[in-house]
Amino acid sequence: MNDSAESVVLAAEHVITGERHLSPGWVELRGDRVTAVGEGATPRIPDEQFPDKTLAPGYVDTHVHGGGGASYSTERVEDALAVARAHAAHGSTTHIASLVTAPLEQMARQVAVIRELVEEGLLGGIHLEGPWLSPAFRGAHTAAELRPPTAADVATLLDAGRGTVRMVTIAPEQPGGLDAVRQVVDAGAVAAVGHTGADFETARAAIAAGATVATHLFNAMPPVHHREPGPVIALLEEEAVAVELVMDNHHLHPSVASLAMRAAAGGFHLVTDAMAATGSTDGRYRLGSREVDVQGGVATLAGTATLAGSTLTMDSAVRSAVAAGASRLQAIEAATALPARHLRLDDVGRLAPGLRADLLVLDDQLVVRRAMERGRWVDKGA
């Protein structure tokens, strides 16, 4: 914290801290840190007032592949920075860079590029979505590049990250899958269950081994059956597991999303699963080694109906969650405090003393009007 910086007091009709709703409320900042948060009268005359707006923490997107025409599956720093800029315009001030399946050596090079940005504090970490996925539930991942996890391969990518790999998605039914879950957790990262054909018992075994996140629940896994509940029920009913929901009205029907929001014992994260076309135009793009067509904002593998990520932004996901029945507090918490907590991002996700001064100004329709990163306004929207 820069103790020599002058304090700044912001007041608003509503302040959602990520855990509480204050009305009216205020936030005090000094340099790049929050120094105080309160309800009611401000400690002094505010420097800026937002009488009909809401102050909220910057959004935390823990599953994002690309945006602005670029991808995190890259060996070019400028591509990764372009993705971050595209999502920052929609309120996501913290990103976990998700890498899709590729040959192991290529993924190791990509991890080495992204880790530099994580170490500089420009990104929150790395998510490995592959290559240890089920071929039968691979979604848009390339079948020939998938492989069962071995201790040596898992160590290769974790070591390449030098502690920056925050989450790894694993199909636990694959040979070595449960051991890989334990290895990831022992290394200090989060193990997620996804792109999986696991039955109910195997999903529960993965949870017992330490898995604590469900990668885009319902998508790329067996549907619920009344005699064979599969992974969905195992993941929903466990308090130790947070489930990711991609709320773009394509990955999930709103009624299914509403049910999951109510049923998730461990809470839910809003994620975008966004690919390169996010914030750009329709057309042909790439997701890893696959060609993707984007029409009407819907991304599918070229020549198929298989979804290949999304063009969702987090501000839209929050609005969709509210439309599906979540309160504003619940929806914003699912985009801020909960993902930060589950991925151990201790410096972001809440408005609280000592944390990073990342915040948003939202209007009554939850549109991002201004965004602040590290105590500096970066988007002076209307």
C-alpha cells in the first residue's frame, strides 16, 4: 500500500462488498488498496458520489479462453494482454487464463508465457482444461491430443507454471485420474471435475481425493438419470464443491441454471468460458487447433453443432443470473467473492480493507458504467 497517497472516498446508493449489501454505502481507497468500507454516512465529504448506482468488486472470471480476437492458448504475450483488455471492458478485473488441450510440449510453452503475466500480477493464474479429459466427453477439444494423466505429465505442466497454475480440469475415471486429482491438490492447485463420463461413485471418489470445482456443470458430462445420477448430482450435493455455470442461454437453459443455483450445496461460480470472438464480430476463429464458426454470437466447431466455448462476458452473465432468479447480491457474489475464495485469490473479489482496489460502478440494469483496477479508473463509460 502507498501510505503517501491521498485517500479517496466514493459513496453510492448501494455498495455490494461481495458478501454484504450496504445501502447507502461508501468505500475509502488509498493508492491501490481499499482502506475502509461502511454503511450510512461517509467519514468525510465524498470525492465522488454515485447516488443512483451500485459499487461492486471487480469481477473474477476463473474460466476464460479468449476475447478481442485473441486467445490465452498462445506463445505471444501480446495476445494474452489483448484478451485481458477485452474482458476488462465488461468488468472482469481478474482473469484465470484457461488453456485448451494441445500437445504437452506446446502446453508447457504456453504455460511459460502466461506465468510471466501472472507473476507480474497482470493475470490471476492459469487453468489447464486438458489434456486429461474424456475422449467421449471432449466437447471442442481435439481427440488425438487427449491423454490419460501420468504423474510425470502432470508434473511437467505444474512445474512449467512455477506455482501459477491455479486449477486443473480432470476426468477422474481416466486411468490415473484419481491420482492426478491428489497430485494437483498436493501441489497447491484446485482440482476440477469436468469433460468426464464418470459415474456417481467415481465423481464422489474424486471429491474425496480433493476435487472442489465442477467445470461448466452439465456441459461435457452425462445427463442426470433417475437410476444413474452421474457426476452432476454428486457435484451439486457436496458442500466442498463449487459448480461453474455458463449462463449465456446456450450452454444452459435458464430453468436448468435456476435449479443449479438453488441446488448447489457448495455454491456456484459464474464463468464465461469465453473464446476469441468475445467482444469481436461473427466469423471463423480458432480454439486451440480447432476451427470455430461464430454466428449470432454462438460459437460451434466448424461444420458441427458442438459448442466451442462462448462469447459471453461477465456483466452479461450476472444479468442472466438475476433474470434466472438470483438476487443481485447472489449474482455478484458468484462473480466475485466465491470464485476468488475457491481459487484462493486472497487479494481480490471483495471490497474490504487491505484488498486490491478493483471495483465497478453499475447502473440499475447492472450495466458496467465505470471500472477501476488497482485504484485507477480504466473505463469512464457513459
